[in-house]
Amino acid sequence: MRKLKKEAALSASSTQTGIEQLLLPIKETLATAPVDNLLARPEMHMFLRPYFLLDKHADKTIGFETREVVLVNGKEIERRWCVKPDLEYGMPGSVERDVLLVLYEIAYERYISKKLPVPEIMTVGSIRSILKRLGLRPCGQTAAAVKLALKRLVHTTCKSENSWFDKSKNLFLTEAFQLLRGVGIAGESDGNGGVVEETFVIFDDRIRSNLNARYLMIINLHLLRALDSDIAKHLYPLLSHWLWRSNQLGCWRVEYRWLAQHIGIKVFDTVWRAKKQLKSANDELIRRGLISRCDWDAFTLYYFPGPTFEEEQSRRSAAKVNAREQTIPIPHVQIPKDDHDLLLPVLNLYASGVPMADALLKTRGITHQQAEALCLEKGIQLTFKK
């Protein structure tokens, strides 16, 4: 049985490798892309936590796990992050990374930038329109690859222990979830004897909460897609964030093992292999001006900012100011003082996941989102998986 499971996972990973070779960006489309799409704003964890396995030689049947101990208010806290592959679909890779970034682009353009909350079910247009955003020629193979990527994002599980930050609640969570909770693809079965009319995705509630709280990373989409190396593409957002965080030090100091784990590549145990592994990506980032140089001290790397990074900081600052002005407030409902005690039993039922709470809330004109906000306000803990 164990042998059959491994063979199935290996088959899925070999299929994925072929797709990754197929989905090469068409550079000519980048030159004519609209200026409005210069910046992308994915949810913050997309690049800061390892989710995509980029190393084509790595074992895609295992997944990966990271642990780090941080000091918070004088106490040591262990943050653990684990991503497990699905037996049938395998680990997400560079294709899934690019498709997820498109979904975040759509969420920002249609909702966040207009001060609207991202809906539970978000339509994303046709597969052809997604291919256009990716800079890919529409054909049967590329369309199939995007559909597979959407399903792989649904079936891959993340496990967080004090690792996933929920911006709306200002706390780190311990739970398991997916980046996408569901997907429907136009033309495929809807499970009720019909077919899906328009492709849609359902973000996990944790993702949607952070999107609506504008917990976003700001990256240069043109630069990201113009990079040749998959490692460089994933290293660029990390560098952009950590060079900014390390601004007062003048460089970003990072341990090789931590870096390799967070960009989804194999961890080598010799310095010369580690240098060779990252050389192409580092050289390309130097040519692009994101970094001026990268120095090694045994297994410790020192990244120094380049002119492109300095230029990006002005855009980052302007975008952050704009984001603070447009923050989407948590929906609230005014309840007359005399009704407060009468509402508490209903909120307790809602917090416990009792189905009858839905009808009770509806009769009072209270949405689920408003009920959640009231629970937080009154200190009622939500004990069910949303």
C-alpha cells in the first residue's frame, strides 16, 4: 500500500514537472502590459512562509516543515509551519505560485482597491483571461495546467503553530487550512447535475480576513515576471521585505538553511554546493539592481540593497500610506442596549457552530460577519471551523 501511494505521488510530481517546463512566461507580453499592473499586492504570507516547492530535484512526496524560535516579550515562542502534499495532486510549485498571484491581483483590482470586502465566492473570469494575465498563449495544455494548479491549491494543507498571523485579530494562529478552500471551473460539473457557468474560487477564511484587513505585500509585478530563475522569482519578494525590515543595519543577514527552506529548495550541507545553488539567482538579482552584492560567511549570507530596491521603497511608502487611508472596517451592527442580554445566547450558539443560530441571526438582521465582530467585542470565543 505504501509503495502504491509513493508511486501515485511520484506520478503527480512528474506531471507537474512537465507542466512547469511548458508554462514559460512570454517576455514580449510583459513589455506591452498595462502600467496599472506594475504593482501586485498578494496576501503577506504568500512569500514569507514556504508553500511552493521550487526545486525540481526535491522529493515532492514529502512536503516540508520549518521551525524557528523567536523572542516575544522576553519569552521564547516556537513557530512551526508545515505543508503536506496531497496524494493525487502533489506539492504546489512555481505554476501554483503564479496562478495564486493572479487571484490576488483580481481580488485587489475588483474589491480591495475599491474599498469593498473580498466575497466568500469570487468569480475570476475565464481560464483564457487567467492565461492572458500569466502571459501565456491559450491552448489545451496551458488551460489544463491552470485548472490543475487551481485544484492543487485546494488540496494542499498548511499547518500552523503560532506561525500564521491573523491581522484582523492581531494574533498568531495554530490551525490547519488551505490557501483555497474551494474552486469551480466553468464547464465542469457543479455536483448537482449541471455545470459551473463561471470559474470561481473560495479563499480560506483566514486568507480572506487578511485580504480585507489589507495585510498585503507590495511587489513589482513586471520585475517578478521578467526574472528568469524560479529561485530569483521567489527570492525577490523575500529580499524586498527583509531588506526593508533590516534597513537600519544596511543589509539583510540570513542563514542559508532558513533561506533554502523558505524558498522551497533543497538544503545542502556543504558551502560550495549552497553557493552554486544560489549563484544564478543572486547574479540575476544583482544585474536587475535589487541587490548590490551578496557576501557569504560560511553558511551565513549578507544581502546588500541595490538601486532598484531603493526606488521601490518610495512606491512602498506611498502605497502603505494609501492602504492606511483605505482600510476596510470590520462590519458592525448597532444593538439597542436593552437587547444586549437577549442577544448573548444567540451569539453563544453561533460561536459554537449550532445551525439554528443562522435563523436566529437572520430574524435580527445580523450577518455572519457582524456576528463574528460582536463575539470578538463581547469576548465570546469562536470554537468552530468557519
